[in-house]
Amino acid sequence: INDTEEWHFLTDQTLHNEFWLYFKKTIPSEIFDQIINIAFVLTKSKNAQVYIPAYDERIVESSFIIDLSYALSTLSDETVLQKTLIHEAAHLLTQLPNQVILDSKTCQPIDGILLSMFCLTPDSYLAKFKQNYWSNREPSHVSGINEEDQLLNQSYYLEHQDEFVTEYASANLEEDFAESFKTFIINNKPVNNTIADKKILFFYDYPYFIKLRTDFRSRIN
């Protein structure tokens, strides 16, 4: 890195600690306590993500990977970072040990679902969400990062707007779950009956999610 300011962002432990405390304030303890590491990167991609590397079939290590360029860009609007953290927390919830089978080489994917390092347990949140809303779906688009893929995804969403809470939710099952969870936390309970509304109502069937909603809402604006 040649940029002095960029190097400062990566080495400023005071700044990192401030973000750490902010995450701890925003994320309910039931989720935060599952996080082993919060790592800071600087890719300028304006993207925050959660990944869970399985270094050993007996161990799952949960890590929040936060792009500093993204986090710093949200300082003028706190709600943007809050929404991202809620979305990423949803991903973490679907990848906890009681939700997945770690050794994807020896387990059978649930109806073809095979995440990068593991399979879903039959009673997992994501498997149930898939059964309800994605079991018969054969998307005509692909989820990718290049411009052509994004245009295909946008076209698909425009044809199915009543089925997804956001355009990003239409990308794939995992993003649909995370975006629906985020909407469940932030918005009031739906009164309509679209498929998108039903996806939000899905979370009201779980007392655990209702408790998380109350906790999240007490922490954010």
C-alpha cells in the first residue's frame, strides 16, 4: 500500500477498537458471542461480508470481515452500516454448528443446496426457508459480480418484484434469507400477503427470531 492514509486505516488500532465497540453495541450478544474474530481489510470494494472458515471438521470459526473503505463511507449515515450488520448477522445465523453439517464431502446436499464448506441440516432455518420459497424456483438469472450478471439479476427482479424485499434478495437463496431477515428486524410486521411479505412473516414463527428482533431494535435507531 502506497497511500499513507490507507496505511493509517489498516494500522490504527484505536479506529479498529471503535468499530469493534460499535459492532458489539449493535449486534445482540447471542450473535456477537459466536464471533471469534473481527478482521479489517481495505479493498475499496465497499463490501462487508461474513465468512466461516472450517480449519478442522470439529471447529467452525466465525469471523466478521469488514472492509474499512465501506465502514468509513457509512459514517455520515449510521443506518447504512446498521442494515449491513443485520444482513451479515443473518448469514452467520444460518452457518452456526446446529445449522450445518461441516463435512460437505460426506453429506448429501439438501435438495441440491451445497454451501461452500458444508451442507444444511434438514431442520435448519435456511433449509426451511428454501422449502417454503425456493423449492420450485429455477432462476433464469445468475448471481455474479460482473456487469452482465448484475443486469440479468435486475431483469429477473423486475419480473418478480412481489416475491423479494429488495433486488439483492433475488440473487440467490442465501441473500434472500438475509435481506428478508433484515427487513423483519427493521420494518413493522407486514399486513399484505405477497410472497415477499410471507418471507418476512416466516421469522415471526420462531420465538428466537422475535427475541432477536426486540434486541436489535433496542440497539439501533
